[in-house]
Amino acid sequence: MNRGHITFSILLLSLLAAGGFSMHLWREHRRIHVLTLATASSSGEYYAFGKALATVVARHYPRIQIKVITTSGSSQNLRLIEKNTAQLALIQGDSSVQKSAQGIALLFPEVAHMLVNTQSGVDKMADLRGKQIAIPPKGSGAYQLFRPIAQHYGFEPKDLQSFASTTMAYQQFQNGKTDALFQVIHPGNIALRELLDSPTIRLLPIEQTGALQLIYPALEDASIPQGTYDGIRPTPAQDLKGVAVRALLISHQQVNEDVINAITRVLHDRKMELVAEYPPAFAIECPEAQNIFGWPMHPGAERFYNKNQPNFLVQYAELMGLLLSLGVLVASGLWQLRLWLIGKQKNRADMYNLQLLELIEMIQKTQDLEQLNQLRQSLFVILQAVVIDLDKDRISPESFQSFTLPWEVAITSVRHRENILLSGP
């Protein structure tokens, strides 16, 4: 074979390789990614968040389809991830790390609730020794979390009753078959609100958080705000001490990096859309480390979190400025003061946004026009306070802009709910 034939063969092979690579890229771009998201029971917070996430992701990335399925909780979700039967899963932050799974995001905190019957003579956690306590099914995150609490307070195994479903545990407690009910859930849950409507049922504080963290480091200090479950007859009557654990979103390590990057982008860049579908999503935050409670970060999520990572010169600008001159040090101090003021303004704006989220949830559940009118007045009171704070520079114009969207959502919810109540029987 002469040199011309060899050159022609190399050129032909190169063209074929380039064509094949281009075809692969075109197919990958057109590919529909179908992911299964394991949550928990259909009446729980995980399922509600999963549906909200699937809706917003489909809105902005039509080629990513998330199928939300119900499960028995975190333990089953981890098994499904291990088998790659589910590609995404919601779990409690205290779950055991799996080698085939990687972290995506820190979600909302889930607070431990201990409900007791007032007729049982229980005033504090230690009084529950010897009482019958209904706990969620084995395999659920709440069941896993209750073990160190039971150990700390000296509860005996015979005192604990685990049921096949959370609904059954609720029913047994409501019917007086148990003295207490333990659940880990986002504050304001509708099922707990219905239970606490009874004057014979109240919430018990869970104290000694520091001691509990010694045996269970994943726990966070938390509280259930006054009036979370009833504002007219405040339930709880005051801020109630408690413990919480973060919900996490994880994925199988083999899921496409661009797909996970898109989902992470939705969680943070489209957070207000998620909040409109599921208000507790407001608590989603970026992790501070390269792992989440020991879970290694998925490369797609890591790429999103590192997109604004400063380079070496920017990261050490203050140190180099300190070496250059005292004047730069003063300028840096003034800059830090400005950042502190901005942070203070943002925290105040976030407080107003959290109040709006609580009102939105109350608006969606109210059945009374008079109460709806009171909620409308509350919205205008908050708006007046925000305008005054803006005038007095307590919040920034940027924070005011971020406030207007949830406020408009809230006032629209009032009008929508009013139309429903007026058109009802």
C-alpha cells in the first residue's frame, strides 16, 4: 500500500470517528432522562416535596422526568439507591452513608414531636418511662432517630409500640391506646394539626439537646414556634424546645453529571418556585463543606456549588492587602462592616418571608371567611412594616424585591381562597 492510500485511510477513519462522536453528542443532547425519586408515605412531607421538585424540574428541563414513588422511609430508600432501582432519594441526615450514593443538597429541617395525652400525667420526657409510646414503622427515619432519645431517657423496649404505618400509629394514639406519639416532621404538618385540635393532646418539649448530640451528632438544636398548630388557641402556647435532623437529597453515583447539575440549579436558583409548591423548601441552603454529613458530593452538584468559588488571588486578597499597607486594612474593615450591615438587612427580610410562608399555609387551609379577612389584614400589616423598614434602611432594596414575590403569592392565595369559599356550599 503506497503513502497516498495510507493517508486516505487515516483521513477516512478520522472522519468516521468525528461523525460517530458528533452523533453521540447529538443523541445525548436529545436524550430523555427518566429518574425515580424515592420519598416516603403519600401523606408525608417527603412525598409532597418530591412532587414539587418534579414539577419545577419539568418546567425548566423538559428532558428530565422525575417519577416520584412512595416507600416506607429512609432505610428502604437507601436500599433502592444501592440497587439503582431509584436514582434519587430523600433521607434523614442521620442515615448511614452508602458507597453507591452521593449527596446533592441540604433540605429542610425535620423536628422531633412528642405528643402526649394530658390525662396520662406526663409533664416531661422522663415521665414517659413505663408509658406506652407509639413510634413510626421500623425502617423509617423517625424510628431510627427515636432510638438514641429512648436510650437517653431510659425507655424500656416494652414501652415502645412500632406500627406497620404512620397512619396506624396516629390512630392508636388518637383512640387512647397509647399514652404518647413520636414523630419527626416539618412543623405545621396537617395531620399533627388535626391531632392537636383535641384539648386533651399537647406537645412535650424535648430538652438536653447537647447531651443527645454526644450520642447522635446529626441532631440540631430546634424549636417549634408558638402558635405553629393553632394561632387562636396558641399551640404550642410558647416556643417549644426540641431537636431536629436535616432532610437530604441524594442520588446514585452513576446518574448523569449534567442532570444532577440541573436539579441542583433548580433547588437553589428556582427556590421561590419550589416554595410556591411546597413552602418548607424555603429552608434549603448550600452546604458549607465538600460533603454533606459525610456523604461525598455528586460531581454535578459540586460543579454548581463551586461555580462562584474564588481563585487564589481573590481568596487571599485581604491577607495580601494587609501586607501592602495599613490603608488597605482600614478599607477591608469598612468593607466587612458593610457586609455585616447587608447581612443584618437580609436576615430581617428573611424573617418577613418566613412569616409570609406561615400565612400562605394558613390561607390554604382556612375554611372561614372572617379568618381569611384577618389573614389578609395580617399581610398588609407585614407589608406596612417592610415599607417602613425599607425607608429606615433596615432592609435593602434587593431584599425588598425578594420580599415582593412571596407577598404577591400570598395575596393571590387570599383571593383564590376567597373565591373558593364564596362559591362553595
